[in-house]
Amino acid sequence: MLTGLADVVGAVLRGFFSLLRRVRHPRPIHSRGLVLTGQATWLPGASPSGIAWIDEARAEPLEVTARLSRGVGLPDKLPDVLGLALRFHTDEGRTADVLLASTGIGFPSRFVLVPRRAATGATFGSLLPYRSPRGPVLICGRSVPSRVLPADLERLRRSLQEQPWRIRLYHASPTEKWHPFADVLLRPAAEADSAELRFDPVRHPLPGSTTYPWVRRLREPSYRAAQRGTSG
């Protein structure tokens, strides 16, 4: 049943993004963004998730490339769905992409997109679960400590140059409490082209996780429609 429903919703989303891309080329959503760079440090003694990439103890931090963006691209004075894309550069020379968006933090609000004017106090959630041997796993990120951040991307860039942005990453099953597993420290990237940077969790999955067939059917058509004809 989930697979059939995902096919229908995936086709609708593909049509929507294809139409939107004709108007807003080359990036139909999240066209305005700030590229960030930094490191992810795993927390000792974290609760296991069932995904090897999350649960593996690391002596050294991982390099991270990130992009904070406004989903619809509304003016900074208005709330918008914020996106936070994270690319982890693994020890084997591969990359793992995680896409997060501003959501609620509890249940069921963690499955609901929440417009935010700025990243201040926002929860960035994965919405769709990863598949592990222990069952479905969600990921989210929140600022630690809580910090007031500008909505304007240029002002935000200057603020993060003065003080890096620390985000704590958490994992949870769909209805249970969140467990912290890593801290990500981010600064503005030097001379990065935000429009050309592309993230794709389908092509660059988390090591040790797999994708539910219904999630893949729901997500892949819209990703391909949104990124068709662009560099990635």
C-alpha cells in the first residue's frame, strides 16, 4: 500500500517540480543559500541507532560541506521553509549527503514542515526515515547553545565569520525521543558558488543504511526533475 501511494505522490511531485523548474531555472527551490564548511565530531557514549555511519566511534572529525537555504525564496522578512544540506567527507574518500528541513521536533510535528524566518530555534529534520537493521531512523539537527541568527544571508555570513555555528545532530525512531550523536561546527565557505553545489542523498547515502522502497519511489522522481540538466 505504501509503495503504491508513494508512486502516486512521487509522480505528482515530479510534475510540480518540472513545471516549477521552467519558471525558476536551474534551481526550482532553495535557490538562495549560504555555503558553509566545517567539521563533525562524534559524541562519546552516544546511544546506538542501528546505522553503522552514526554508531561508529571516530577518533578524528569528519570534514563537512553544508548549505543553508530558503525553500521558496521568500523575502527575508517572511517565514520560509529552511533547508540545511550536509555533505560528510568520509575517510574512504566518499561522500554522504543528509538533507534536512525546518520541522517540528515532537511527534507527529517532526513530519511537518515549519516555516521559519531564521534558523534561530529551528529544528532541521529529515522527514523521511532511513532504514536500519533496528527499524526506521530519523535524523535532526539543532543549534547548541540556542543562538539568535540573522535571517538575511549576508548578515548571517558575517555573523558566522565572527562566531561559528554549532549544530548538534540527533537520531530517533519515528515516535521516540531524540538521541545526540555528533556536533557540527560550521563557518562560511570561501568563494563558494551556492548555485552550483548539489546534494543528493540517493546517490550519496549514509554508509550502513538503506532506503525503504516507498521512500525511494517518493523522493527520486522529484529529485531528478529538480536537478535535470544541472551539474551535481
